[in-house]
Amino acid sequence: MKRLGKRLLSGIFALVMISSLLCTAASASVKSSAYLDAYRAVLTVKSNGVMLVSADVSGAGYMPVLGVKTIYVYESTDGKSFTRIATYQSDDYPEMMGSGTVFFEDLITFQGVIGRYYYAKACVYAGDSTGGDERYCNTAVRQAKA
């Protein structure tokens, strides 16, 4: 009887140890990137149809290259079916990239048509001498106002 109790107790301990290892592995995979910690893009409505795209990118520590590689702007007349109308590249707009642990900038301003709907898709990037990573994020849909 003592042997059965010891085997049962050993089996329970082994199961607990294995499950704790699996939980640790699952939580480690939650981190999205070794280079990017958090990121977002925001589309702000200004007056007379003017729209502003901003980005907030946090690196996973100091990053010599941090910011937004590309911004795609989409337009719609009905708020449902969108067409890409513009592309902005960091090669043409160097202010879209920087360095540090946090990058927050108002990046591009464009003239929208009053009453039409817009959103932007940003390709954020963080990198150092060991490599880098990029991710895409969309702004909310906004309507151009007078």
C-alpha cells in the first residue's frame, strides 16, 4: 500500500511539473517580438478635410532603427469598400524613422474629401545589429469633416 501511495504521489508531482513547463512555454510565446514591444497608428480628423496619421512604436529596449517603414492610406465613399489612394515610404520621408526605446510622431498630413471615409495601415519596424521585425497595424476608420 505504501508503494502505491508513493507512485501515485510521484505521478501527481510529475504531472504538476510537466504542466508548469507547458504554462511557461505558452506564456513565453505571448510576446509578439524580440524587437517590438508595442505599437499603434492613429488617424486624426482635422478641419477642412485634412487628416493626420501618427504612430507610437515601442522597442523591446533601445533600437537603433525604430519607426514606420510604410503607410498606406485608404478611402471609401460608403465606409465599407475601401481603395488604396496613397503610399508613403520612409525612404522618401526620413522623419518616419528614428531610434531609441519609443518613437511617437505625427508622420503625414493629407487632404481628404469632406464626407469620405479614410483609414491608414502602418508597417512599423524595430531593429538592431542582430536583426529586426516589422508588423502591420490599422487605424480606426474616420470621416473627413468640414
